[in-house]
Amino acid sequence: MKKSVVIIGTRGYPSYYGGFETLVRNLAPFLSARGWEVTVYGREGATEDHDSGRDPSVRTVLTRGIDSKSLSTLSYGLTSSIHAAVTRPDVALVMNVANGYWLPILKSRRIPTVVNVDGIEWDRAKWGKKARTAFKLGAHLTAKFGDRIVVDSHEIERRWWEDFHRSGDFIPYGGSDPGPLQSVDGLTPGGYALMVARFVEENTVEAFFEAAEDISTDWEVVIVGSSGYGGKLDLRAEQLSKNSPRIHWMGHISDDQKLFSLWQNSGAYFHGHSVGGTNPALVQAMACGAPIVARDTVFNREVLGDSGRFVSPTPSAITASIRSLLGDNDRQAELRRSARDRQAAEYTWDIVCKAYETSLLDALFSTL
């Protein structure tokens, strides 16, 4: 008989919202091809049901929830967990410690769980005090009730041992080499700076916006992303693009080939994420051969090693490093090559998906 697994805590399959969704687009078909019966819980309107790459063997179940910044993860996680408790799969893969609140529901039905704990959400500036407290409690519950936990960086694992005395299965994110791609119309290969990020404080967005004004006096600047909810940073990006013909704000891009082309043909990609572990956008940028300038954090250094430049999160430092790289074709080529090599050796989807299957099997058989 087939082993059954449900995936709880993402927007669904296939979805192009964020890192969890990218993981599911790769993991769900992989597990199905390996003989698993796979069900992915999701939300109405958040999936691309007519996506040509969708694997029809992956079952999707849409549940109800509250679509708001603070309640969406909790509410959809609750309804998904209740549905799973009724159907009783062999094992559940749960994403995000916010869903730690619902692990007792699954445990009461003797459903083993593997929990991807994501980043240290209670340290993130985008959340208020109540939300950070909620995440911290969710992490405590995850540590208590989760059968296995997955950490996507060694630094995250260190924090979990320090805070909760739990070790985890180290499984990062993967990337895939898209092959040579045509440049996006109107942009000169190697001649523009690029930022791809959700518009939140800890992604160094405001500092990059200030740097973009300076950089754009001589070079093109491309900004990909949004807050998802509107707000001052979206308005700032819109104003920047109106004020300068060299600044292009493209909003959120769900077309992978276009996004990969932007990375591949950039002269400098700025990665300003400061929290979380292994960032999936950073890994994919490496796979595309982007010359990377990253905010200097323990997480980014862990992923990039010697294959990127590191800067402090100030507009002047960002400007200087990007300007220097845009004007140095040899250094661009060196960074492209080293980023691709490092990703291919350590951050492929084949490595990642096999590791998740091992973790799921360990959770399943350890509870029999």
C-alpha cells in the first residue's frame, strides 16, 4: 500500500507566493513519483490550478481561513489540521511554528509530524509584540509536540538547541539551473542592479531604495517585490520608478522564467535579507549565476561562503559595492561561476527532496 503524507501550512499546490510554496512545487511531485500518496492543503485563489507543470497525481484540498496578515497562517493551519485529523494520513509535514498550536490535534490521532520551523519569527521586525509572543509560544509547542523538526540552516539549528534543547534535520532549500535565458526587454545584460524581496524592514528594502537613487544616475536598477498588503514601501517604489527612467519596479513576479532571467542577466544582485535561515531566493539566484552582493549576516555567509560580496546595511555601503561590481566585468564573471558551483554542490532540489523523504520515513517508523 502507498504511504500517505499531507502538507500543512503553505498556500497550496502549485503556488508561487514564497519559499514554502517553491519547496512544495518540487517536493510534492518528487514524493508522488516515489510512491507516496500526497495531499497539499491550500487556500482558495492562491494556486495556479491550470499550471502546465502541475502534477495531476498530487491531491489538493482547499480549506477555509481568515485572510489577514496576523490570522491567515493560524486559521488555515487549524482547518487543515482538523481535516487531516479526520482523514488520518500516515505522516504530516507541517510548515511554520505558528502551526505548532495545532500539533496536539494531530498527535491525538497518532499522526507523526515533521515540522519545518522556518526562521526565528519572533525576532522579525515586521511583527508586533503580540505576534512575536504568539510565534515564540508556537515554537515552544513545536518543540514539545513535533516528532521531528527540520531546520534550513546550521545557525537556526544552533538557536533551537540553545532555546528549546531540540536538534533538527538540516535540510536547506534547493535551486535549479535554468540554462541560458534571453534578457528581459529593455535591460542590458550585466548592466543593471537587481533587488528581489518582500517589502519588509528586515530585508533592507529602505536602504536599497536610497542606494537605488544614487546608482540610477549611471546604471539601470530593477526592483522586484511588494509588501503584499500595500503600504509606504510600495508607494516609495512606485515613486522611484516615476522619478527616474532608469529605475524599474516590476512588483511581484510569478513567472519563474522571467525572474530567473533577471537574476541571470543582472550585473549585481542585492540580497538584503537579514533573518531566517537558508533563503530560497538566494539559492535560486546562485543557480542562475547572479553576481551577489549580500547583507552581512551569519545566514548569508553560511549559504554563500566565498561566492558573494558582503556589505553593511547602509545606503552608502550598498551603493559603493554595487557600483564597483557593475563596473567590473571580470569580478562579475568570477562571482557567477563560484555561485553556480556552490549551489550545484550543496543546494539542489534532488538533495533537498531526498532529505525530506528520509525525515518523513524516520518520523513514520519511529512512531510505529
